[in-house]
Amino acid sequence: MNIEKDAKAYMQHKQQSFETHLRNESWKLQRYMEDRLYSSKELDKARECMQEAVLWAEESAKNFGIR
């Protein structure tokens, strides 16, 4: 029984779970916006900013961990 190995595996699972849920929820929000808003440069910018936010959140999780 290696506690360090178990802890590392747990943290990797937690990281992967976070990324999966973050991407799923951001995809839902993107679909919601696209279904309800007209195509425009503002919608394009919103999509771009949302993708950027997901990438920054993933980077933060990798660098600092997840609560």
C-alpha cells in the first residue's frame, strides 16, 4: 500500500474530472447561446472569451490544484 501513489492517482482523477465537467458545462452554455442569439460578431466574441476562460481555468487547475 503506497499512500503517495494513491494520492497521486486521486489527484489525477480529480483533475481529469474537473476538466471533463468544465468542458461539458461550457459546451452546454455555448449551445444555449447559439440557440437563442442571432449570429453576430458579439456572439463570436462571447464564444472566443468562453474558450479562453476554459483554457485559463484548466491551466490554473494544473498549476495550483483543485479544492
